[in-house]
Amino acid sequence: MRAKVHVTLKKGVLDPQGEAVRHALGALGFDDVGEVRVGKVIELDLSDEDRGTAEARVSEMCEKLLANTVIENYRVELE
């Protein structure tokens, strides 16, 4: 089973990388872009066959390592 974890900054948390991308897009002529938020996607190959077990394990991984839950949200997709 494959898991994708989408990690994004919570609303209200300053995103300097997103602001740098927005500024660079403006410099390239893409002036119609408003706020830009940058996140990350983490892909995991899992040996778990049970979806419930896999989702619980990946959520535990996120809580312990993959996401800083003070300033980041995460969403898990299983394939």
C-alpha cells in the first residue's frame, strides 16, 4: 500500500517561502497571483494491507516526525 502525506502550514502562520515564490512569479510577469503557500508531499510504501491500520500508523508517523503539528496540518491519502 502507498501513502501520500500532504503537509501544509496552518492558516495564520507566516510562509516566507510562499512569499518568495509569489514575488518571483510577479517578476516573471504573473502579476495576477495572490497569496502563495508552499507545502510538501511525503510518499511512503507500507507493508500494511489493512487500510485502517495503515492510516493509523501514518497518522502516528505524522504526529511524531513528519509534521510539526504546532504550525502544520497534514492530510493522509492511501492508494
